[in-house]
Amino acid sequence: MKSVNFNVPKLETDRLMLRKLNLGDIEDMHTYTSSIEVTKYVPFPNHKSLADTEAFIHYVMEQYENNKTAPWGIELKESGKLIGTIEYVSWEPAHHIEGRILKRVAEKQKRAFMLFC
């Protein structure tokens, strides 16, 4: 596997910000990681408590410190809420695989979903 610098920069569009996760994201992340529907297709169990989510964010922050692949937070700029994460799960010179988990933002849509690109 090719060595890649995974230092997560802050990237912005008109509506979204991609950035490092931090401990201020615990409640927003727990909203979707505690959903069995969301975690049904990901390689981790749903978070049963805020402590599970906090432990995960601590793990991610350690990955950042060690320059290892780790998720970026997807923040909705209008509200400042974390609505999901995105991460390169594999990096090869010829191709990459990207996985992301997003929470539907629309007020009437309570379901979360997962996309693979």
C-alpha cells in the first residue's frame, strides 16, 4: 500500500465543512451512530451510549496524531451540526475506495443512510 499523508485539512463548500472530529462532536455523532439502521452496513456496532461515541472520537483523534487514516467530520455550516463522516478506507496507486455515512438533514426524514462511491 502506498504511503499517504493523512493529515486532515479543513475543506469548505458553500454548505458543508469537512474537518477533523473533536470531542464537541459527541452528541451529534451519537445521534446517527446509535441507530441500528445506520450501523447495519458498517464495520462497527451501533453506539449504545455517549461513552461509546466518546471512545470512538478519542480513537480517531489518536489516529490523527499518528498520521493514520481516519474519518473526517462532515459539518452542515448553517447549523454547525456534524451530520456524518467520510473516510478513505483503502488507498492504492491506481484507485481508491471511499466510504461515507450521512444523516438525512431534512426535518421530516428521521432515517439515516449510507453511501458507497
